[in-house]
Amino acid sequence: MTDRNTELFLRAQRCIPGGVNSPVRAFGNVGGTPPFIASARGCRIRDADGREYIDYVGSWGPAILGHADPEVIRAVQQKAAQGLSFGAPTEIEVEMAETLCARVPNLDMVRLVSSGTEATMSAIRLARGFTGRAAIVKFEGCYHGHADSLLVKAGSGMLTFGHPSSAGVPDDFARHTLVLPYNDVAALEETFAQRGGEIAGVIVEPVAGNMNLVKPTAAFLEALRALCTQHGAVLIVDEVMTGFRVGPKGAQGLLGIDADLVTLGKIIGGGMPVGAFGGRREIMEKVAPLGPVYQAGTLSGSPVALAAGLATLAKIAEPGFYETLSARSRQLTEGLTAAAARHGVPFSAQAVGGMFGLYFCREIPGCFDDVMKIDREAFGRFFHGMLAAGHSFAPSPFEAGFVSAAHSAADIDSTLAAADRVFGSLL
Ligand code: PMP
């Protein structure tokens, strides 16, 4: 990597753990120096040395319109000029809550927070407060932010760094988290049969995007809903990544899931810090100040952040938006699959709306164990080959990728041409 990035990374490592403020940014899986981003526009990001890359990370999901969309930036500037935060209610919070309740299935009421982690952490507390039970079911390889109960056998950076459970989470906390294999109906049935009366809720990524991309089976989704209903547990569908990403109604709309609680983040903030949790009225009425489950935030519902989110939500509601987005993702995954095949590289790929999975193995993975069979070394060489050619993918074989509305067919073609050369150099 060129000089200015190296210099910044060295400086950063002296005063920030690992030189980064979120672990996956440190290139722990693939090695090397991460480019420090100076600016971005559309699908292109530019590093501290002035090098440009076509970006398939999209700030890990929020940048569905591409970077620095002019209407989003204008909305932020106008709102900022009116004052940054007041610690008092504002009209834009009502607009965002109404918009989310109108567009996300099963959302009667919603509370706005500042990150996906806060959304899932609060939803877990609420499920526990609502049911009076302690146990939570989560699935291996799913990541739901870094709250204590959820850092058990988690995905994303936890997988990348090979420590799927975190130090600092007492066994007393972790024992309330039951971890089951994703897409395993029998394991779910058995757990509910044995401990159904203790389970406050089940939290699931409706399309898993933190162990690369793994699609749910219809039988798994059906069993989740049926067992939660039968045993009085709260079904929490974590749409922090999939919300407005896989389709206009998120994974619930795409796959016909009925959540009791939904968590949101990423796209609803349009690149600014926003999260949300909401759901059925009788559950949401347990949240303070209406009910006994406490939840709060000095900067919650930040008007400037919500201005970015609402401007984004307005643009993605335009007719044809998701058709074009999905076509671009498919162009990428189908083109990469064809290029790998031309060079005899074991590879597969798939897309769901504007998110995609790339796998250095022949068959598309259907569960966590399949994902563990990916050829990490081949991925690392592909990643660095593409980065050197000016195409930036997530720096880990265990993350999903993201396409934006700012990626043109020609942008994707240029990535495919580079991939053809890189695949050719792999064997
Ligand atoms: N849930 C899911 C499904 C996520 O993908 C993430 C972040 N990648 C989170 C929760 C946590 O969100 P945040 O990083 O905003 O805290």
C-alpha cells in the first residue's frame, strides 16, 4: 500500500486499538494495510493517497444510493443549519416513525436509537421484559451487534478474527443465550420441546449476512414462526442489514415472515448513525415511559441523522429502484461465476436484492459449517488482486457485499474485466 495510508495506519495503531474503530476495518483476515478513505462519491471511494476504487462495501450496507448522494447531503446540510440536537422531541422523528411503520411489515410502533447494536440490545431486553423469561435463542454465525447476550458464537468480525465468543461476557450472562445451527429445524424443535417455557425470544438474521451470505430455508422460517407462537416467545427479525436492502419491505416482505419485533439500522440512517426497533403494539407498550422496560439515549432520533435517512428512504421508494439494484447485483455475481469457471477456480456466488455472497467453494453454502469450508487463502489472493486493480470488496471471506444504485452496468463490467485477470492469476 502507498505511503500516506501506511503512515496513517502506523499513527492510528499507536493510539487506537488495532488502528481502527471497528475490528473488520483492520484487514485482520486478509493482511496488509487498509486504505484510509478521504472521500467518496457514487460507487467510488478515494483513499488518502488519491487512489480510487469501485466500492462493494458501501459502508457495510448503508450506502444503497452510493456515497455522498447530492439530495442526502443537501438534506443533512439544511437540517444541521437548524441546530444539531435538542434532547427534546422533533417533527422529523415523527416523520421517520410514520414512514417506517407504513413501509416495514408488522411495525405498529417504533423507537429510534443510534446504532444497530442499540436496536438489538433493546429488543432483547424488551422480549425479556414482555415475557418475564430470560433465555434467548440465536444462531451460529449470525451477528446482531456487540451487546453481551449476543456475542456468543457470533459472525462478522468475531468470525474474521477467529474468536466467535467475546472475553468479558460472564458465563452467567452467556448461559441465557442458546446457540443453534442456522437452518436446522430439528435443533430448533428439540430446544423448544426441552426449554420452551424459558425462552423469551428468538433473534434471527432473516438472510444471514455476517457469515458471508446464507439464505434461510422456507422450512426454517416457518418453524421459527410456529414455535415462537406455540411457546409464547417473541420472534425478533433482525433487519439491520436486510431492511430496505433485499427489497422495499425488507426480508419480511420478500420472504413472507411475520415478526413480533423488528430491528433496523444501516440504510434507515443513510450513512448517519440511526437504528430502530419496533413491532407489535402490545409489546412496544412495555417500553419506557409507557411501560417498565427502560431504554433511552441522549442523541436518539438525531434530527440531522434522520434527515439523511428520510432523504434516502424517499429515493429508494421510486418505481423500479429494486429491479435495477437486483439486476446489477446479479450482473456482478453471474459475471464473477462465469469468469471463475473460465479459469477453473472453484467458486460460487449469489445475490438477494442489493446484497451478495462470493464463495471460494463450488457449492453455495447453506449453513455455517458449509461457510467454514471456503478456501480462505484463495479469497485473500482474490481480494488483494482486486484491490490493487481498484475494486474494493469486504476484507473477509465471512462478510456479504453490497451493490448500490450508483453502480452502473459499465462500472460492474469494469470489475468483471479485472476479476477475469485476477481469477486467471490464482491457479
Ligand atoms: N445486526 C445485524 C444483522 C448487523 O449486520 C449489524 C452490523 N453489521 C448489527 C446488528 C449491528 O449494527 P451496528 O454495527 O450499527 O451496531
